[in-house]
Amino acid sequence: MQLRFDTAGLKDIATSSLVIFCPEAPVERVSSLKELDRILDGGIGKVYASGEFEGKPGQTAVVHTLTRMPAERVILAGLGEKKKIDHETYRRSAGVLSRLTAVRKSATVAFYFDADASAEIAQAVVEGFILGQYRFTQFKSSDNNNESTGSLLLCTGAKTGINKLTRGAERGLIIAEGVVLARDLSGTPANVLTPRKFASQATALAKMHGFACTVLDEKQIKAERMNCLLGVANGSTEPPRFLVLKYAGTTEGKPIVLVGKGITFDAGGISLKPGLDMHHMRSDMTGAGCVLAAIVTAARLGLKRNVVGLLPLAENLPSGTALKPGDVLTSRKGKTVEIINTDAEGRLILIDALDYANEFDPQAVIDIATLTGGAMYITGYAAALLMGNNDKLKASIREASDATGERVWPMPIWDDYRDWMKSPVADLKNSGGKPATSCTAAAFLEVGGVGDWPWAHIDIASVDLEESGKPYIPKGYTAFGMRLLVELLSQWKKV
């Protein structure tokens, strides 16, 4: 996607489609609409008078200019009531209009902003537009619906505002491309994106964007005593990998460690999942994909942070060598774990990764994972779950959630849940059953892997896949959490 910027006035913008964002207000109260109405001989007022467009959220209207101005058509995009408009409103509006036929067939699309538009608004618009047009087509032999806009022009009549638009839009482009990377990873079939192929792609990205990537093979994983990771991988002929990503954005300060669950396919192991929808289990590595994309994005943005990414990668399959219910593993931390359910494998690979975080003396650790199906029964498809041991860190994550529209909802880790994860034959068991499954899973992570540092856990199991489609999240894999992590890193507050 190419970005261009201009200080041209409304009557001078040459483009296929000119977008005007409209609050739910009369034409005469919005300066850009008032000027357009004059240029188009009352055409805007007639659209409003007809009732086909009122500026409500998600509404759009296409007005052909009939040579009255250089733009071929004007597209009105509704924002809703002024008092409710925020950055997410712009992001959603841009996502809706990105899929309009008139827009998809436009060689160039221009957005016109009033003088008071902020960099954050420009960022939200570019994010929403690019993400709304996203389609996963890598494995289609032909694609008859591949129209997409190649160029965006951001305009404001105020010369003093162009720097803000440029800064925000360029940031939005980089972040959106990070989400596209993570979505592509989640959508890639498991026979193509194996742990070794994931490691190869991460190595190439690290070289391209200037951060370090160390790949531990199965022998090195064994030497690190990551027996839980090895146990999960033991059912597959595909060997596991453990990635250590290091982005050095500053010469000072302890690193922030991000841990991402990387099960490249999850059949459930011996505790086999139902066959229905099992094909979606290729996205059980979305946490790892989001962490990789977040570090790529941090490097591209030049964030002044030190960040480490830890990605345990494996397949979870049934076989004669697979983990069995009743087996006992010893984690890197030295905790013995009784296997109750082999489909509770994500927490096993995560406790080894969380303990490995101690090698970096972190200032904080955040893990992100498609961890528990039970998350859906708490927040549905509307939000991820947030748990952890530090209120300040959790508050920072919620602030990042508010800024990005990637909602999280806090849940407790009570002693009751820690007690439920105790085993009569080992230190821990890997499943506490159906009650409070998301909370008990977090308690297992805390006891089994977390060290003496601030920690937060984000369970994205109910939001990693969009079943029907939202304004800037088409049907398919969402990469939920990538923008959240980047915002958290960008606005980092010491904990």
C-alpha cells in the first residue's frame, strides 16, 4: 500500500474516490460537508434530505460528482454521535468503506481531514482500511475478486496539520502490515507452517528487520530441561523448536519478555478433539504469530524498548509415542506435572517458556495464547481474558486495549484455583476440569512457570477466529493481540 499526502482543498483533490467522515449532524454544522454541498450544487444536502444517509455508524453513501470537481465520486462515511466518536469509531468506519465496490475498484482513494484531525485518527483510518480489505488468498489457484486499493491519499486544507497526518498514517501502515503478517501465519495450513518452517520464517524476518533470532532444536531443548515442550511434541514426527527473539531498541533497561503459544497444529493428542472444525486448529499458534509480528513491528517503528520474544513451537498429535493421560513430566522449573488431559497442552509448553524468561532478568513478562475453550463462555467472542500478578501491568494492558479496540476483561487467580491444580501424585496436574477452566489454567501457568517478576496472561482462545465478519476484521483469523502488544510496548510504563 502506497501512502501520499497533500494540503489540497476539497475542490482540488484529484482521485477516484474522496472519503469524508461525517458525524451524525446536519450538513450546515460540518464545515467540510457545507463546502462540498456548495461545490456539488446542493447534492450533499439532497442525500441527507432523502434519509438514505444520516451519518450513523457504518453508514455510507456514494455521490458522483459529474465533473463538478476533480474527484470522480465522494463517499460519505458515518461516524455517529459526536460525543461517542473515538479512534475506534474511525477504524471501524474505514473498515466498512474499504470493502465498498466503488472503493475496491478505485485506483486511488483520498481521505479528507479537518484541521483538528490528530495523528491517532490518521493511524486508525489507515489501520481500519488496510485490515478491512484483508483477504487470505495464498492458496487459491485463481482469484476473481482480488480488487484492492493500491494508493491512499491523505489530505487536509491546513498545512499545519499535514505533519500529524503523515506521522499517524505511516505508523498505521506499519502496524496494519504487522497484523497482516500475523493473520497470514494463523491462516497458513499446518503442513506448510510446521515448527521448523515457522522458525525459518522468523529467522528471515529477523535478518530483514534487524533483530536477533536464535533457534533451539530438540537436542538444545532437551539440554534446557524443557521436558513439557518435548512431551507435547513427542506424538509427532515433526520435531519441536524454541525461538528466542531479541530486539534491542535501547542500550538501557531490563527487557520486556513476550511469550507466545506456538502449537502449529493441535489435534488434542490422545485426548483427541472432535473432528468438527478441527481444521481451525492450525491457528493454535496465533499467540506465537502475534509475538513475532509485534517484534517485527517494534523494530520497524524503532521503539525505544528492549524486547525478548519466547516462542515454544510444536505439534500436538496422537500416536504410539504421544503423551498419555496419567503420565508425569518434569518441567524446566523442576515441577512435576501429572497429565490429566493431553489436550491441555498449551499450558505445558508455556510453563517451560515462562521459566526460561528468568534467563533475561525481565522487568515484566506477558504471555498470549489460544489457551482455553472456556474463555468463550465468559466473554463470548467480544473480548480476551486478562489475568496476572501485578495490577499496574494489568492496568497498562487495559489502557492499550482501550486505545486499540482489542478488548480484554480481567479475571481472578484465587487460591481456590491454585489448589485445584494440585495433583495427588505430582506437584501439579495439567487440568482442573471444566469449572473455571480459564482461571485454573492461568493458576497452572503462575505456579508452574512464573518467576519473581510482574506477569500477565492474555487468553485469546475466543477471539482468534472471526466467524461472520466485522468492520475491519473480515471472516477468518484475526491476529487479535498484535496491535494490543505494540500499543503496550509503545506506551510502556514501568511496573
